[in-house]
Amino acid sequence: MATRGPEGPADRAESWRTRLTRWGFNFFPAYRGTGARLTHVAPDWSEVRIRLPLNWRTRNYVGTLFGGSMYGALDPVYMIMLIKTLGPGYVVWDKAASIRFLRPGRETLFATFRLDEADVMAIRAAVGESGKTEWHVTVELKNAAGDVHASCEKTLSIRRSEPSPAPPRSAEEAASAEPERPKRVYPPAYLLLAVVLMSCLHVLVPVRRIVPGPYRFLGLVPLLAGVVVVLSIAAIFRRAGTTIRPFEASSTLLVRGVYRFTRNPIYLGMVCALLGVAMLAGTLTPFLVIPAFAYLIDRRFVRAEEAMLEQRFGSQYVEYKARVRRWL
């Protein structure tokens, strides 16, 4: 939709991408606090328009537009236009700015930012020649009649973005280098996600309360028990000098203490903690997350870890499996 300002309707309609970007920009707290709003963003970022109304948020002590709002409305736009237009091969920063207030703002003001193709080509050429350049540009805040109320001169710094080269390695270092570890999501992340999901279900779709009144606080028992179990088992792993991370080879098979009753006390402790969270919430839907979490942990971690332990410790682990249950 064409946006009208002191210079008439915009030449080109927005694309859905620039429209979404404009909405997000207008909700970004730092810009929203200025009181200004972007009203139009061209699909190629060659033109951006803003509107700065006079209201209770932008009015100063004497009843005119606050100078900070006038400058803040203009400040970030050209930098973002250059970032979007030049692409990831360039680094753009605001370097300097000055603003001249020519007349008080007693009404809604507008500004139009333009980035011509000739400007972009000149910037690319200058950066290509020396690796960096500066661009000087002026933008004006006008009322609907076209009267200039403020003029802002900006200096932007643009340079080429180049990844730093990796330091050279000797042939011996290259041969002995370990392959990069694949990135994995570990059980604590799933536990945190489960707690967030339970909280959302409790607030949005509780269905019904199944743990009444003060009985909810009994949930502190399994919650604290689960936390204590997880922390104590982590301490046991440290003392034994073996890894606690899933999918890493263990140096020691733990079969004493709580491991006489369950093969997976850490995951069982996490389930207990979730049970405590569900009881504290007291509504039905958070309890549904617990079996889903246990199933996910079983399929994602437990079975793979057991296969690794059986391969590592052989008959010793097979005998242990025969004596002790996976969970309880």
C-alpha cells in the first residue's frame, strides 16, 4: 500500500519481507521508544519513510516535539538500509551525526530516506579500492506541507568484512587433530524445555485442577529429591574420573550406591523433578509432559548409552543389566 507523506505516495509497494521487517522494527523497544514509526520500506531498501507524531510520548516541556525523539527517529535508518543493500560482505557503522533544529515541531513530521543505485555503486567501488570508506548523507524532518523542521547530517563508516584466516598448522598437528565434535542437545536442555512447556500448558490450557490447594506444595518433595539425586550422581562421576556426558566413552562402570536400584538415576531424578513441578502447578496438562519426557529420553539417550556401555564393558555390563532395571 502506498504511503502518503509530504512528498506524495511511495513509488514502489512493499514486499512481504520488508513489511514484516517494518512491523518488527516498529516493535523494537529502542526505536519504539522514540515515538516514531516506519511507514514504508521499499522491497530493495532503496527508500524508507517514517512518521513522528506529536503526542504525550513525544511532547517536551514546552509542548513541542522532543528533540531526542526527532534525532532518534532519524538515527538508525540509513545504517540499516546500507546493511540490507550491501549484504554480508560489508560492515556498516554510524560514525558521526549532527542535527540542526530549524523550527519547533508542533505537528506530525515525516522523513524520507533514499539510497540511490549510484550511491551504492560508489560505496562498493571505494571499499573495493581501499577496503573502507565513509559516506556522508543528509536527511530532513518535514511537516505535511513540506516545511523543514530539522536537518540531520550523518557520517557512516563502511568496510569490507573478511573472515580472519586460520593460523597455519604443521603436518603433524593436522594429522593428529581430532575431528570436530557434532553439536548435540543434552538432557538438561530437554528438561528445561519440558519445564517451559509445563508452565505454558498450566497457564494456557490447564483443563482442570487435580491437586487442590495447599497439597500442591507437596510437590517440593519430589522436586528437591530429583535435584539432589542429579547433583549427587554428578559428584560420583567426578570422583570416579569418568565422563557424565552422553555418547562419550566411559572409563568406569558404576554399579554401587544408587546404581544398585536403577541403571539411570540421573534421568530418574529429572523425571522426579518434573513430577514436583507438575504437582506445584496442580493442573492436569503439565502431568502429560512427564511420560513424553521419559519416552524421549529413553529413545534419544538411554538405549544408545546402554549399547555403548555393553560394547565397552561386555559381559560385565550384561550381568549388571540382568540384575538392575532400566528405571525402577
